[in-house]
Amino acid sequence: MDFSYVASRSKIMPEDWTREEVEIIVAEYFDMLAKEQSGVRYSKSETRSRILPLLKKRSNGSVEFKNRNISAVLSKMGQPYIRGYLPAYNYQKVLLEEAVSTYLQRKPEIEDTFKLFASNAPSLGVLAFESMVESIPEKNSAFRERELVYRSPIQVNYIELEQANRTVGKAGEGIALEYERWRLIQAGKDYLADKIEWVSQTQGDGLGFDILSRNVNGTDRYIEVKATKLTKDAPFYFSALE
């Protein structure tokens, strides 16, 4: 082994973020989140350019990833995050969770931003199912998400509350219904598409599923829909019946 090479590589390894750096980026993150939920336009690149001089020679990629780390902390706390920063769970656990928790304690008004998220109606664009369908992820029974070290000082789980929002839920069910029709028509089963029933609307919420669809062989397909204005990386909450 070339030990001189290993040594030279170690010298260029990035240093861990300091408490001061983390506090700077957490504050900027929450400013962007508040603007996003209020419908105020903002630029991630401009925000990044503004804080880079305050950090210790961090790269654009490092700042972007740290913002994704903050999204991960908020997601684990049951709070909304910036849609453009998908949660990345490999982070400085104690320092980052402490910084987010401390910010929420010092700025209790940020809960108004979470309330907006939970109550606002979704904005639906044009549906293109052929580009929306994804393969089923592999099941990893060995995976277990680590517990938070620092709990959120905000007691309400606003992601769960948003998923209980009837407007959000109905919009999600409507999309799932249209997808099921599209899926069967694509398979040449138009007559089965006509048999799909939106049971949560026709029979109520007590069945434990929302849509009674059909498989291509004609058998029943039971669908429980969970909807969020966040990304697929958000946690989802189910009742015992569901």
C-alpha cells in the first residue's frame, strides 16, 4: 500500500460542519420553507450564494446536501420540508438535530408555516401517468431508521395532519382513480375500467380502503390511497384498519 498516497488523500477530506455553520444554514432553510408555504418566490441558488461566504470553503454540493439533511430531520420530526430538497438521512446526528430543535424553540412562529402546509389545498398539474409510474422498491427487512436524539418541541405531527386533510386526501384518491382507469385501458380492458368504484365516496370511509378497482384478469383490486403535497420520501401514516 502507498501510505503517502493515503496520507495525502486524508488531508483533503472535508471537515465536519461546525455549530456556527449549521446554525447559519438551518436559519436560511427555514426562511426558504416559510416562503415556499406562503407562495412567495425565492431562489435556492441566490440563498446559497449569500451564505457561502459565511461558511468554511463549502462547495455548492455540500450546501445542497446539508439542506437535504435538514429535510431528513424535519421528516423524522413529522414536519414538512422543502420539496426541492429530498431527505438525506446520513447526517451529523446530534449537532444537526439539536440545531433544528433549538431553532424551533427560539422561533415558535415557524409553526404557522407548518399549519399552512397542513391546511393548504394541493395544486394539481397535468397528469402524465406514463412518466409517473415507478417500479416497486425492494423490501429491506433489515432496515431500521434510527431514533431521533432531539425531539421536536412542536407537539403536532403536521405531516400526519396534512394527510388527514380531506381536500388533500380526495385529490389523491381522484388521481389514483384516474390512474387505475388509465392502467386498465392501456391493457385493453376498457370494460373493467368502467367497473372501478370510488368506495370512500359511494360507501363511506369505514371499509379500510378507498377504491375498488380490477386486476387485468378481472379479480378485485383493493386500493388504500395516502396523499401528501410533499414527495414520495415523506413518511405515511396508516390506521389499524387500513
